Amino acid sequence: MTYSYDPFGASRPRGRQSGNVVITPAEFQKMQQIVQELGARLEQELAKNKELQAGLDRQTKELHHTRQEVEIKDEALRRQSEHQKQLETEIVFVRAALAEAQERLAADPEGATWQERYARLQAEMDNLRKRWEQRSIDETAENRRRVLADMLPLADHLDLALQHQPQSDNVQVRNFVGNIDATRRAFLETLRRYGVERIEPTHQLFDPTRHEAIGQTPSADVPADHVALVTQAGYAEGDRILRPARVIVSSGPATA
């Protein structure tokens, strides 16, 4: 009588039905070895793919950082070019002022003394110095406003984080949300120390000099031409608007 091999350790008599396959222990061990080799190759390929993916992620991050550096350098070169053009303009102005001063000195009457000529030339140089000082003050103020404007998106991110906070009684979640709110309040206080005030014109009359309308909606509670909703807070430094508040304006009660 013949027996078929059972890989689980049981030997049973082989029936006479056609189609039964007899597997010897050697063949079964060989099949196991092939399966193990295939599994090992699969793990190797997965490890290679993981390494390739990690390398691709690193290259993507490096490319992103490189792109940011290039953008920063381009902005610096652009500002340097603008500053150079302004200097060239000032040089032309100074040359013209000196030429005009020389012409005036040449056209002076014979009775003008050198003291009078010196006084006029000194007055012209004082005026030129005052213009340079005022220009330096204006450039410093503009650079300060640019820095403050670049800091405003951080406040926007904190506002969005608090608007989408999860409703949970978990202590860790509530502490995390509390830390975000504390960071936001500290950041706004820092802006206030630098003279930057927040613009939140909810239910106020729409002012195109301080607000930017992005839409209109009917409202039974808010009068027409008043701010119904603030989608992004604005900021002002004194009388100068760093960024207008983005708002949705009410069109009044809805009509049938």
C-alpha cells in the first residue's frame, strides 16, 4: 500500500482516486527552502525600496531648502539692486547740486564776498544732509514694517489652530490647546509693544481703507454695509495699515 506525505507530520493511506499527488519529504523541504528564499528576497527588495524612498525624501527636503535659499538670495539681490539704483540717483542729484552751486557762484555779483558764497554753499549742503537723513529714516521705517508684516502669518496660524481645536475632555489635549492660546496672546502682546494693533472690525461699518472685502452675505442681525464676518484679522502700525482685515460684508436682511 502507498502513502502520501503530509507536511504536518501525519501519514495517511493514499486513495485510489485519480489526481492525487505524492510529495516526498525532500521535495517538501525544497519547496520550503524556495519559499524562504523568496521571502528573503522580498524583504531585501522592501529594504531597498525603503532606502530609496528615504533618499528621495532627503533629496526633496534638500531641494526645498535650496529653493528657499535661492529665493532669499534673489530677494537680497533685488533689494541690493534697488538700493544701488537709489544711490546712483543720489549721486546724479549731488553732482547736479554741485554744478548748480558752481554756476551760482560764477554768476554772483562782484560785490559778493567769499563769506556770502560760503554761507550759501553751506546752506545747500545742510539741505542735502537733511534729505539724506530723512531718506535713511524712511528706509529704516519701511524695513521695520516689512519685518513686522513677515511675522503676521504666525498669528494667522495660531488663530487657525484655535479655531479648529478638538472638542475633548482629555487633560493633555486641553493643556495643549491652552499652550497654543498662551503663545498666541504672548505674540500679540509682543506686536503691541512694537506699536502694532490688531484689526477685528466685526459688526463695524465697512472701511475700504482698513478692510478688504472678499464677499457679501445677507444677514438679519448685521446692517447693510457692515462687517458680518472677519476671515483674517488685519494689523495696523499707528495710522499705517500693515495688512487690511479680510472681511465679508453684510447686504442686509435677505429678501424673498
